[in-house]
Amino acid sequence: MATLKNGEKGAVLQRDKETFAIAPHVPCGVITPGQLRILADVAEKYQAAALKITSAARIAIVGIKEEDVDRVWQDLGMSTGHAVGLCVRSIKACPGTTFCQLGKQDSLKMGMMLDEIYHGMELPSKTKMGVSGCKNECAENCIKDISLVGQKDGWDLLVGGKGASKPRLADKLTEGLSDDDAINLIKKVVDYYKENAKKGERVGTMLDRIGLDTMKSSVLG
């Protein structure tokens, strides 16, 4: 039986209750060829059971022995990130105008900025963010706590989505935001969430309790 606590040292206990998975932080899913080679070499060195691309665009090394966890991180030389806990766990971003012909806004640039500001920030509950460069919402905005959707005239800001045991579709808070306005308004939403949510309450659950208009009157006023 493993003695390392679930989430400690960025290691997540697996079904066998003995081995762990680790998923280095990969901001917005952008990774270099060199980092990919290191991940593959480390997985082979420690005889990992699998490499798994996660829903948060990380690459998890699955099936690591407890006694190898520290050495794996040392060999990787990558950030452990925040895959568990009451915090901002991930910011998912589509290719946007950087690569995609459908992109209306630069979702990768915005996603990287949000990752720098919010990844790992402690909040009342786990929180997921997304940035999509167009209305196709490839970053799954409808089930993100806080997200941006690129339109021709700027960003739509959505709040309250979640894909948990009781799913909830996100609500549109406002639209037509510039990059700076989007960053500033997300800060107001996060601050409002910190101040008004109960412990363990996702953004959408808070909105169901207090009402979307209540948040609107505060953060848009």
C-alpha cells in the first residue's frame, strides 16, 4: 500500500493503490520536441505502464513506483503543476489565430497569459478555464468555470460551466471585450468568486444559488 498522499509531489494514486501517475505542467498544451523526448526517455527508464494525453492537455506518465517519484521529477526537470486540489487546475486553449484558419482571436496568447496569472491559484473549489479562438469552442467552454470565446469583434466571457457528476452549461456574462478588458474582467470574476462562494462550491453552483444577475451587477457595474 502506498504511503505517499494523493496529490503530494504532483503524484496521483492509481487504481492499484500502489503506483502513481504524474503529469508535468504543459501550459495550454504547448510542448517542445525536446520535452517530448525527455518524457519518452523517462517513461522507458522507469518502466511506466503508459503515457496518456489528459483532458487538460497534459501528458501523464502512468504507473510510477512510489520510490521513483522524486527521481522521475528530477530527470524530467519540469514543473509539477497543479492537477489536484482546490485551485485553478488548467487553462485549455485552442490554436486560435496562431495556427487555425477559423480563429477570430489569439486564444493561445490569451491562454498563456491566463496560465501565468491563475494556474495553481487557490480558490473555493477546483476551477477550470478555457480559451477558444472562435465560436466552435474547441476548448470546451460550455463546461469550463471561466472561459473566453473569440468573436470577430472581441471576446465573449462565459462563466459557470462544469462537467462534473451534475453537469452545468456555462452562462454568457458579457461580450465584445478587448484583450485588456477580458483580463481585467476575469480578475473581477475570480475576486467575486473568492468572496462569495462556499468552500467546495464551483462557480456554476454558486451562480445557481445567488443568480447570474447578482454577479453581473457586481462585476459589470
